[in-house]
Amino acid sequence: MSFGRTIKSYLLWTHPRGGFHYDVMVTLILAFIFLMPRSVFKDTPRVRSLNPGEIVLHADGLNGFIFDISASAVSDHESDQQAALARAIAPIAGNVEITRYEPLRDATGKVTGYRVWTRK
């Protein structure tokens, strides 16, 4: 078989399963999938922006929860940010202890929300 016919048969996938050429094709596909770095595909996780008033809850261990709270759900006029965050999540979580929190910022640096770690 000539080199041109072999390439053509690879492109048309004409080799029987279990044959040498079939195994070569599958190996090339798997090597492409697992050995290509993520940067080649520009595949980076995106931070989803929260809708106004939205609160997203994630489990964090046995008694812990992580809340993503949009900035509009928290009053800007309060001097105690932690108290404002506690009031925002109280209807969902009840009485919880806030262990820490951090602002979520967009690409321009504007605060779009807060990530709050709590425990019961």
C-alpha cells in the first residue's frame, strides 16, 4: 500500500477494528486529547457574574457553606460589611457564623459580589 493510500484510508477511517492502522489512529486521537495543553484551546474557566440580588450556595464540608452574593444584595451604606453580609444570607442560611469573606471583582476591578464562608 502506498503512503498516499494509507493517509487516505486514515482520513476515511476504512481500517477494521483491532488492526494495526486502527490502533494507530486511536492512539493518535487519545494522544491529542490528553497531551495537548489547555492553553492551545484558550480554555479557561469563566467566573460567572451574578444577577442582581442573586445568592448562590455551595457546600463546603460537613457544616460549612460558601455563599456567592451579588453586590446589589448587600447595602453599600453600612460600615460593618460582615453584618450586612450576614443579613443578606440570613433568610437562606438562618443563624450562621461567617468565618471569612472576600469581594468578587470583574476585569475592571469593580466589586460585583462577595464570596462568604460560613459554618453552623
